[in-house]
Amino acid sequence: QVQLLESGGGSVQAGDSLKLSCTVSGRAINLYAMAWFRRAPGQERTFVAGISWSGLSAGYADSVKGRFTISRDNAENTVYLQMNNLAPEDTAVYYCGAASHHYGPTMAPYGMDHWGKGTPVTVSS
């Protein structure tokens, strides 16, 4: 059984940084393209960043380009999201997703095979 476990969320001030981690268990992470999504209060789950199986290619939502960086360590079965210069509009629950047959400049929730339970991020002004 594949499981994804996110960590690293918290409450910060605007301008601060956080690094989220998502560790995959049950199967090797290199079988999956990986992505981060977020759901703000009262809104749908939206794409944040995605990374290819090898890690050589990545894509970002326009709202986070230049501030967030996705990376992966296949040896550690972990994908990361470095978030810099956080703003109140980044407040959301952040979810990690794993896709065995889906990857692109943006990724869709329906393309994910597995999801984590999410980690909350709150940014105060």
C-alpha cells in the first residue's frame, strides 16, 4: 500500500520561509512524478508545483514562480517544496500527490494516483 506523508507546515509571518517534505512508502518514489497542490479555505485544490520522475524537469503555478522550488531525493523517497517570501495568500493546506502516468508543466488533481493527508500552512501579515 502506497502512503504519502507530508510534514513541515506551520504558522509563519509574511516574508518567512518554510520547507515542506513528503515521504513515500510502499513503493519507490522514482515510479512517480510528484506534485504539490494546495487548498485554501473555501476553495478547490489547485496545482502548486510538479516534478518529473528523474527530477530534471519541474513546473510551477504562476502564483508561486520565483518563490517556491520543488525538488526530490529518490534515494530518500522524498519530495520537497521550499517556499520563500511567503504571503498571506499562500495560506492553505498543502497536499502531496504521486502520479504514475501524468506529468506536465501543470498537473491536474485527477492525474494523481495517491495523495497525502495534507499539512497546513498559515501566513500572517
